[in-house]
Amino acid sequence: MAEEIKKTCLYDNHVALGAQMSPFAGFDMPIQYVGITQEHLAVRNNVGVFDVSHMGEIFISGPDSEAFINHIFTNNISGYNPGKILYGMMLYPDGGCVDDLLVYREFEPDSFLLVVNASNIDKDYAWMLAQQKGYNVKIDNQSDIWGQIAIQGPESEKIVLEVLGLDCAKSLNFYEYCNAEYNHNRLIVSRSGYTGEDGFELYATLQDTVDIWDRLIKAGVQPCGLGCRDTLRFEAGLPLYGDELSADISPIQAGLGIFCKLDKAEFIGREALVTQKELGVDKKLVGIEIFDRAIPRHGYPVELSDGTVIGEVTTGYHSITLDRSICFALVKSEYAALDTELFIRIRKKVFPGKVIKKRFYQTNYKK
């Protein structure tokens, strides 16, 4: 029996705007409206708005909430004040990735919001419940009652202030959030993003999400689909679960060790990561530039000059901003050094390239 495809609270709005819809992570989501290139450039140069209501919101509270989250989360939330956001992962004991996520430290004592990937909501929730024994915490999956909108681009602060009147947004730095009200309901305003540009996320009730979206569209903000969300995050060197992170790809392999605080007393998967740091890993995620306009796609083989396969592409595009063919690839560690010559097989042809830094685009966050 086929799994039912869900719809976000903005589904009718997308259809009314003529969006190209397609299943993604169990939801019927907009891929593009006027075109990926135009939407991508709107975010890089001006402002765009995304429906990200498919993402999951899981609230954890109780006397042991900080200890519990530090147990399941690679980053260290201890010592951070309310209003801070941390990025990190939940791991299996072998170091493989359950999910990558954001942890919001709430203004109420012993309370946290965990924002998880849409495709992993049920799995993550079940994983948290399975680790709960011995901790006095409440784990509340509220994903079905929250909508989420992402406003991204150099003009995003202006739009949030002038169109929505959310004055608290102005004082936020990167990876901070504030509480506001909308129609007498709670509204969470955070400043992070997944595009490499300045931007905000608005978490609201489902009806308030629709109302906010309509106001933004009426004000002329470009609606953007998941197509350009992927091209934007890729240029900024940001991973996507299922491509650059997975149960088979650890944060150390993905080059995300900075978000894994091995000086913590313990967290699930810590011992595996310590071993990987000490002994090295068999594969590493790298950036590769191809000396051609050919486009490397997920799963394409990475080879040496003699045809030996040493890895595969995880994400690849002809970059809209940079006008270069680039990709992420997971390759054998001995070939991960910068400037190493490698080859991408695209169907029956082989294209030369070299290893480059994974952050292809200079990000523009508000620090």
C-alpha cells in the first residue's frame, strides 16, 4: 500500500501560484514557481520566501532535558543562554547519522525545541523515545501543528520589519531567535537559514502561517521552491541528509567534526567518532570542480585517470551563481587533498576535475 503523501498548510497557496508540485520527504511540495534560476538569483540578490512547513518540531522539557539532549546530540548545549540555536547531529552508536538538526534553547527553564528534517520526523521521534529511559523529560512531537516559513536574502531583514512588523528580528544575530505574537498566538522568529544568505525562519500556527505567506506574496516577495533551496544550500557548502550525511556517513567523514564536541563526557556515538579522529576514516566528503559545463549528478562515479572508481558524487550542479560545474563527492581519504586530480564519469564520458574547498560560495550571514 502506497504511503499517503501529506500536504502542508500552504498547499492551496502553491497551487494558486502555479507552482510545479512534486513529492518530497512524504509531502507534496513546490519545486519551482517561475524557474529555479530566477528564484535562486532572487535569494542571492534580493529576497525570497520558502514554505518549509514540512520540517519537524519536537519539544523537549523537564528537569533532565539539558542532560538528555546532551546525551543524544553531538554539540554541547550547556552554558548557552535562552534564545540561542545550535546545529549538530544525533548519531547511532557506530557514528552513523540518525539526523542533523537544530536545537533551540527556550526562554522557559528546562525547555528546548528540536527542528528535524521532514523525511526523518517519525524516525527521530521514535529514536528520542527509545533513549528516554532514566531521564525525567517530556518529548512532544508537535510537527503537525506548526507551520514554518523561511525568508532568505539580503533584503530579508527589511521585509520582516516593514511587511510583518517583527521588530525583535532586528536585534538577532546569526543562530539566535526571539518570541513574538501573531494574532495572539506564539510566533518564533529565528535568524539562521539554509541558503548562505541572511535570513529568518517564522514558526507559527497553521492558519497564521497562511496569513503571513499571503502578506509576503502581496508585498512582492518571490516565492521559491525546493529546487533553488537545494542549489543555494549546495553553493554555501551545507549538507543535505541522505546525500552528505546518512546512517552510513558520519560527521567526521562529512567534515562536520566542528559540531561534535568530543570534550563532552559522553553522547551516543562519541566513542566511534573518537576512534575515527584517532585512526582516520576510509572516505571523506570533498568538493570537486569539473573543467567542463557537464553536470555531475548524485551517484555518478568518481575515478582516477586509469578508471579506478574511488568514490561517488553526492550532490552536483552547474552553479548558478558561480557559473562552474561543481559537486560534493565521497571519495577514498587518500584522494581528498586539495588540488588532487580526479575524474567524474557522466554516462559514457569521463570529465577531468580537481578537489577544491567544499564551501563554494562566500556566505553572507549576520554575525
